Amino acid sequence: MVATGKALLIARREVRLLSRSRATQGALVLLVSVAWLPAILLPLRRGSLGVASFTELLPLQIALGAVILPLLALLAGAELFAGELEDGSLIPALTLSISRRACFVGKCLGRAATLGAAYLVAFASAGLAVAATHGGTGWRDWAVVTASGLLVSFSSGGVGAALGAAGSGRVRAFGAALVTWIILVFALDALLLTIVVALAPPPPGSIGEHGHGEVAAPRAPPTEMPIHQGVEPVDPHARHAEPEGPKSSRLSGGLMALNPVSLFRVTSLAASPGLRLRLALALPGGTGAGLGTTIVAGWLIWLVAPLAVGLRRFVRADLT
């Protein structure tokens, strides 16, 4: 209980510091830009002014979120400890019978609460503007993408905090954050996508082997197929259902969870079937309980593991 109270004390201190920081104001402006740009840019491409609908802006929102949100979160997390350790302003707080564990937890809570609130305000304002202009069609898919963006921001912020928790200074922490961003957003993401494509099953090879007659041959409706031939009638309403893939598909879903940026895209598409059908995309790992378990486990690991590494580094850091 005492440790919890001290952690909350550090969290309130962090919120007060951020409320007076110009960097926080800049981060809020950038978050507002990320939230509003997809809705504004799409009408401009058509040569008009206005706000795009939820269904129109989702692909661009996913593309921008996968690039900009991890960068902002990594830099904010790297500065969490590196800035105060370099300035020496954190040392007096640690001398007030506050353990390093409580200090680490409190600072992470304070920054996550402040930037998380700024994120929600930015995206909620954009969502309300879209709903007021075009109605609520597609708002559930938009909410899923927005929540996935918050998860990738928190996980990337934890990675940044782990990078800056050893007391190496701002320059080295920011440099490490930029290198990590390049690896996660470009190098590792491209590698995982390449592996997923390589593991994807080949298309059916029997289609088109019999010439144009195969395409022109009349086919009976599914409900008229004879039962005695051993063929079950096909439900016409199930034509968009995606079967659970083989082991290679499940492996592909697990590979995408190795990168929070890739996991962000998979989560957004898995919970947005309308967007997935409109883009004609198939999910790595199929759809179903297996993919849902992979997504939940992946986010739990990416939210907890970086903070555990950062806490270990901060406890062992030489702050003298």
C-alpha cells in the first residue's frame, strides 16, 4: 500500500511536469494531425473540401498509424527517463525514501495517462466530426482501428522507456529509438510480410486447365445439386466465410505477432470484416478463435515485456 501511494505520488508529479512542457503540446498537435489528416486529405484528393466518411478514411488511417504512432511513442518513451536522468532532476525524488520500482511505475503511469488522454481527445474529436457529417456507418471499424492504434502506441512507448531507462542521456536514447523505429516499421515488418507470403498456400491449380469451356459451362445452383452424389448443399450466404487455415496459416498469424506494427494491422483487419472484404485481403492465420488468441497474447507480451525490461534496467542503472 505504501509503495502504491508513492507510485501515485510520482505519477501526479509526472502529470504536472507534462502539463507545463512544450513537448507535450507538440505531441498533442501531432496526435491531432494523425487523427484528422485521413479525414481531410481524402476529400482534397477528389478536389473538394470536407470530411471523409469512416469507411473511406480507414485504409489511410491504418497506413499513417502504422508509421507515425510508433515513432511518436518511441520518442516519448525514450525521453521519459533519459531527460530527467540527464538533467539530474530525478535524483532528489529518489532520495525521498521512494524506491526505484515505485518511481518507474509512477512515471510510466503518469505519462501513459497524459498521452493516452491526449490520444483519445484527438481521435474522438475527429470521429465526432465524421459522424456529424456522414452519420455512424462504419464507426465500429473506426473504433477498432483507433483502439489498435492506442495499443501500438502504448507498446512502442514501453520499448522507448526500456531504451532510455539506463541513464545514457537524451541523444543516445533518441538515437536508439529512431533505430528501433526503422527496424520495427520497415525492416522487421517487411521481413515478416515476406515470410507470410512465402508460407501462403498456392492458388488452386485446376482452375483454367480446361480452356474457356470451363468458364462458359453452366452450373446448377448450389441448392439444386443432387444429394446422392455426396455433395452437401452450399449455403449461398456463407460465400464470404474464410475457413481456418492449415498449420502454415496459424504460423503466419504467430509471426505477425512478433512485431507490434504488424500486430496493429492484423488486429485492425481482424475486427473489421467490412474493411477486409472491401480491400480483398486475407488474414494471415485465418479467422476464428486461433487468431483471436494470438492477437490477445501478442498484445499482452508487447505491453508487459518492454516495461519489465525497462524496470530491470532502471533498477540496475548507475545514477550517480
